[in-house]
Amino acid sequence: MSEQRSLFVRAVWFLLVGWWVTGIWLSVAWFLNVTIIGLPLGIKMINKVPLVLTLKRRVRLVTESAGGSQHSLLVRAIWFVLVGWWASGVWTGVAYALSLTIVGLPLAIWMYNRLPFVVSLYQY
């Protein structure tokens, strides 16, 4: 895996491109999720939000736990149908609004990192 870009480069990206491209990216991803047919692509797009916003790459840590860390696919599917599709729309809207402020940016990034869980209970 390649190294993270410098904070300066990431800040310039955010100021010039990241803040507005992320809004479009999230809108397309959420629409794809709601169509069900586009769900796989929408989920992949959601997982890339930190990269689109600030060029921050996710560090994937795999840990084993006694009880297993992921919910079953059936539970995750039921969650998505009953809660995930609309809750992710609200979560995304709040996170995007926060990302437009300097003070709210850290919270927005935290929210973007948890978006896969809100959509489908997927724990990264």
C-alpha cells in the first residue's frame, strides 16, 4: 500500500476540489444504493469518500474477535431495507454540511469513516 500524501497536498486538494466533488460523489453513491441494482457500486463509492474528500487512504486493520465482528448478511440486508437507506441519506447530509466548515471537518471525516456501518452495518 502506498504512503499517505502530505497534509499540505491533502489540504490543497480539499480546498480546490475535494469539498465539491464529495457532494456529487455522495449523491451518486446514495442514489445507486437506493436503486438496489447499483448497490455494489454505491457501497464501493461510500468506502472511497475519505479519499475523494481529502486524499486520505484507509488503513485496513483486520482483527479477530471471539464473537466475530460482522453481522450476518441477512441482518445487514434487513437493516439496509428498513433503516440503512434513509439513515445513510441523513448521515451523509449532516456529514457533508459539517465538511464545509473548518470546525466541523474532523467530525465530518469521522462520520464519513462510519458511513458503511450506517448503510449496512458493515464494520471496517
